[in-house]
Amino acid sequence: MTFTRRHALALPLTAPLWLSACAQPSPGAAPAMPTVRHGRLERLPTPASRHVDPRPVDVWLPPGYDGSRPHAVLYMHDGQMLFDPTTTWNRKAWEVDRMAAPLLAAGQLRDFIVVGPWNNGKQRFAEYFPQAWLAHLDGPWRQTLAERALQGPPRSDAYLRFLVEELKPAIDARYATRCEREHTFLAGSSMGGLISLYGVCEYPQVFGGAACLSTHWIGGYERNDVVPAAARRYLREKLPVPETVRLWMDRGDQTLDALYDQAQARVDALMAEKGFAPPRFVSRVYAGTGHEEPAWRDRLPDVLTFLLQPWHTP
């Protein structure tokens, strides 16, 4: 998602400059259905949840899907930004169907579907910022985050419970899926990168991998090591066993992505220390790219071939 200065929160100069929790309007009643060029898109009936507010969930079924053979499942956050640029707030989208269909036709990916729960507008930051990181922040930063960005209690643990306890069972019941962890993945960009990694760490028995694009380690618009250090302390304790997951990380070097260089390098060093290495761990820099959907769209073939290699590939 592309952010501009108007979405920042005004804080004292001694405090971090947090991103606001909302970069587009909250989903309204019965929002427009995106259009796809390849395969078909279905919208789940609004799922009743004990954990999160109602939101649309769009499911992409690839060309040829007929329910006769099981498919892997890729859960992608910010579901309203995934398919059709004519329906998004900034007229940009990942265009997942356009990127995925040729790879499927060429046999470069295992069969898979995409599940895209929409973000919840103003609560996006609260749902995507990893809740357990708060314990690793000092008091002033934690208070600032709570008051200016979360705007209430943290919600990411509840969001993950929604995915694991409610949405995944509904998807596995409705569609022909491979429900095992080695066929279940998370992906997202910016704050969506944070919650994707957090999901794998909190539920390694459910998710077999994650793609974290332009991961928003710094929490705001200023390069800092306070939030990234909290992330590393958490990851040191909670990263899953390297041989059991596939983890993709990347960043550009323009716009907001340019501020991730130090944080990502330090995370990469921690990952190496913990035994993460190719072919199951990748961290890439895409020179000349910034923090927006067209950049993530163009990387998507690399991401998909990394996460969704034919199932017999080690």
C-alpha cells in the first residue's frame, strides 16, 4: 500500500513518527466485486467472527479449478488491493490472477487458491502490528504506539485467531484444499509483511511459510532501531525451526522502502545466526523499486515460485 505524509501522525520530535492505521477508506456495505482476467473470484458470505469485525473475504480460484483435486492455499492480507486496480483506493493492485495464471499453466507452481481477507480500514495498524512485540518496547514507545497508532487495544492476536480458528476451517470446508501446514502460506506487504511473519511464528503448526514484501520494520516514517530491535528480540525467541518453513523477505530502495535498509540487514543477520539459509530463506533487494502495489505485483512471480513450488520439491 502506498503511503504519503498526510497519513502520518503528528508526534513530538522526540517520539517516533508512526504510520496511521488507515491508508484507505474503511470497507463499506457490499463493496464492488473486483474483476479478474484469469480464473474466477468468489466472495464469501460475510463470516461471523468472535475475533474481528466483519469484512469481505475474496477467494481467487485459478483457471480450471473444479473442486476435483486439492489445492494449496495462500492467505494474502489487504484483500481489497489484490486483483483489480479499478476498484482500489489508489487505482493500483497486485493483479494476482495475471501474475499467477501463466506460472500455473507452465507447471511452475503447485495448484493453489488465494484467500484475501480485506483489511479493516482504521484498525489496519492494530490488526497487523505484532502484539507480542509490545513487551519488547520500552514504556514511552509502547505508550506512544498505543495512543497514536493502535488507537485502542492491540488486535493482531485476535486477527490471527480469526484466520486460524474461523477463516481457515471455512475455506477448507468450502473448497478442495490441501489443509496441511506445508500447503498453507501467508503473504503481505508493508504492515502485511509484519503480520505474515508474526503468523508463522505464532502458528508454525498451521502455516508452512510466509512472504514478507517491503516489511515495515520501522513502524513509521523515520529510520529507527527501536521497533526493529523489539522485532529481533521477539524473533530470537519465536522463530520456527528453519527446516520446517519457507520464508521470503524483500525490499526496494526507493520511497518508504529506502528506510528499511538497516532494519532488514539486521534481521537478515539474525536469520543467518538462527540457521535460515537458501533454499528455504530468501532476502532480496529490488533496486529502483518503491513502496507500492505495482512493485509488489512485479515481484510476485518470484514470490510465488519460491513459496509454491510443486509440492514434491524439497
